[in-house]
Amino acid sequence: METVSETTDIVIIGAGPVGLILGNFLGAQGLRVIILEERAALIDYPRGVQMDDESMRSFQLAGLAEAVAPHTTPNHVLRFVNGRKRPFATFEPKTDEFGWPRRNAFIQPLADQVLKDGLARFPTASLRLGCTVTKFSQHVGHVSVQVRAPDGTESAITASYMVGCDGGRSPTRKALGIEFVGSTDSNRWIVVDLANDPLGHPGAYLHADPARPYVSIALPHGIRRFEFMLFPGEGEGETVPRDILDQMMAKLVPDPKTVDLIRARVYTHNARLAAKFRVGRVLIAGDAAHVMPVWQGQGYNSGMRDATNLAWKLACVVHGICKPELLDSFEAERQEHVSAMIAVSEAMGRILSVRNPALVLARDSFTYVANLVPAVKRYFIEMRWKPMPRYKEGALDYGKRGYTASSWVGRMFIQPRVTTPEGKLVRLDDVLGSEFALLAWGVDPTFWMTPATRDRLAALNTKLICAVPVVQQTYEKDRYTGVMVIGDAQERLKQWFGNQPDGVVILRPDRFVAASFAPQDVNEAVARLAAALHLRE
């Protein structure tokens, strides 16, 4: 067999959504990226069905939001329903603080295809299907990856870094010896996907029916998803006899025998978290690093958060802007939030799956009373229970005050509509671009900058921006040298800055606030942030 050797910057193992969007991000940074997928084609059946606003923002950062939008249903309502078919919790958030609807149903195979097609924009990025990683080894300065192609050809790829995005059974994680801590729910479920939706009713419904808990979700393009809890003896392995499946669907559809079945597959709910996300020059992300029950759709979204967090850090390190120590912040920032999302997903599953009559009565009574309290009802409708990513340590500068619960450092920045210097109305990220941004409210952010500060910001390719009320924009836009002046079209930036003590923020490429400070403190703040980022000087 022929042996081929080549060199690249990053090898990504796995062409699921995490590996694909990571490849898009890195390709956009001009890095040489090879994505290796052992399957001969992308998975063509629905898996994840709910996309958060944060994931839509990630698609936007990758330049693919408009391409994926036709495969989504925005503002997708989720309701928990008891055995009497009475809704006891409704999640219907109307917020668009991050620029997109909070909940979106979507078709994952089509979203994955958008990501796959997006790779064609970058001559340095390639996807190789049907390729199996036989082994890998770490060395000083590189990773060596042994690959077998579909035709049996063996190749050795030398890369600066490798990222395992190879699923919950990740061979990468196992080869690294990383412990995967957690549990598996004893209940078995079957997921059923149907084309030509036999119900034609919008929204998602989680039926906490003690007779048999089940789920019914309307998806784009006329697809319907059912999920049913299985009882002992109902099928073996990953299949259930069709007559039993028809009995389950008979309560929901007029004629189960004529449904257009895409797939029916048995699964169990796992809740596991990797003890480490990085070993030397190899990292893991997505399901390789964490898996969780499906009830809030957070497995997919947590993986997208991983990729968005990791991509810019890898780019900074490989380009020689920052030292490799920056990569330690990936685990420091992502692991705690993933743990919180696992806990929420498990809690939602327990609420849905309870069958004990006393516990069912207690749940239904409590939720009935809770819904009579406007503040509690609003808490559920607006999804305030959902843990938002909040990084308490990592690639951040908490400033002179240090970490405080009220600080916006370590949180995702809002994305309102703004007007460009040319007068075009756009989402904020379309102005910020894909690099760091220093954003000031109503002031020239460069006035107090020393040459050293300018050099540090330039090393990070930082865009300098001043936001002002739209009525001031024409007057202000030519007053500052090297600063873009944008208009606060929805007055949300004014409100945001008015609710916190500082007038300047530095935003990371993943749109998290990296630093917050007064204009006169710019030099100290940038110096501290440079240290936190392990910037090479």
C-alpha cells in the first residue's frame, strides 16, 4: 500500500456539526485544515432539532446564517403537557438580544450540508470522507496522524494541532485516556421521524403522560418527530416491531400504517462530561467532550459553543499571535457551563418521565399554582431558567474590581441592529467582523492610547469602533482617525452601556466581553488582557 505524507495546521476528526463549523471558522482564518470522517457521507437523517440563538449567531459568524435560515422555524414554542393534556409549562421567549430568535426548530442534515458547502469557500480547507484514523501520536511541536483512505492507501499527516469531534464514543478521547464521567438513564426511548407530517400542527410538545411519556415536534419541510418511552419487552437493541410502533402512534395520528417513515431508532439518555478537554496538542469538543439528555436540545448547541470558543484561540496560537497556553482557557471556560446544561437537561427529563401517581399529582399541583404567579410564569416563558454561558476564568480581564457577579466580562455581548457609516442597517456582528473589536460609547477610544497599547491591539487585528445615536452619526463619523462610527439604530447599545459602569468594552471573536473599562483606563486594561491572552510581545 502506498504511503503518502503531508503537513497541515489543524486536523479535525469527525464531520458532524462541530467539526464542520470549526473547519469553516479556521478556513476563514487562512489556516490549512483537514477534516477526516470515517463515514462515506454525512448523516442524512434528523438528529438535533432545536437551535438556540447562540448557534444561529455562530452560523452568522461563519457567514452562513442566510443559507441555514430556510431550514429553520424561528420562535419555536415548547410546551410541557400533563396527562390531562393541560400545558403546565410554556417556553415562548420573544427576546432577540443576540440578534436571532431564542428557539429555532431545524433540520440537522440540511444544516450540516450548509456547513459542508461552506468549506468550498476556503482553498486551505478540505473534507475527506471514508477516512479512518488508525492512530495518532504527539511529538515536540506537532501531532502525527495515521489515516487509511477508502482505497486502502495509508497516509501520515503532520499537524500543529488535532481536534477530536468524533462523537460520544470518541476514539480520540479514549486514546487520550480521558475519563468520561456521568451516568446513563435506565429508561429506553424510541425516536420516530416522519416525512409528510400527519399532524400539521406547529410547535413542540413534551407530554408528561404517566401512561406513556412522549414527545411531538413539528420540524421544517413537513417533518414530524415523535419520541416514546419504551417499556420492558418492547423491542430489542435499536429496533421496535412495527406493530408496537403503530400502537404508540395510533393515539396521535389517524392512520399509523400509512405514515411516511424516515427512521425509528431506540436510544438511551446519557449524561457525561470529560474530565479534560485538552491533552498537549490534542483537544476534544462537542459530544466527544460531553453528552446530555435531549430534552432541551442542548447537546447540539453546546457543541456549537465549543467550536465558536475554540476556533479563534487555535487561530491565534497557530498564527503565532498568542502562546499555546491560551488553549487551556477552552476547558476553563466551557466545562462549567456544559456541566450546568447537563444538569438542566437531566432535570427536564425527570419532570417529563415521572410515572409514580403521587409524584405526578405533586408535579401537576405545583405547576398549576406556579402558573398563577405572573413572575413565575414569565420565568418559564422567557427561559430565564436556562444557564447562559458565564466565564469566571480564562481569556478575560476582570479589571481593577476583579470578578463580580454583576460584571459583564465573561458574558456574551448583545447584537442589536446598527447603521454602518454608509447608512446600511445591519446586525452588529456584520460590522464587527471575525476578529477582536474595541467598542466605545460616544467617545474616541484612541485618545488615551499609548503606542504600546496600539501595538497590542494591532497584533490582535482589533477593529476600533465608536457607537453613537443615529442622529449624531453623520457629524461624528469623520472626527476620529482609524475608528469606525456606527449608529445605535435600536438604542440598545445606549441602554446596555447605561446599565454598567464602563464606557468601553473589548469583544472577543466569539462575541464575549473580554474586558470592560473607562476610556482613560485603556492602557492598563489592554495590558492585563494581553497577559490573559498570552499575547506574544
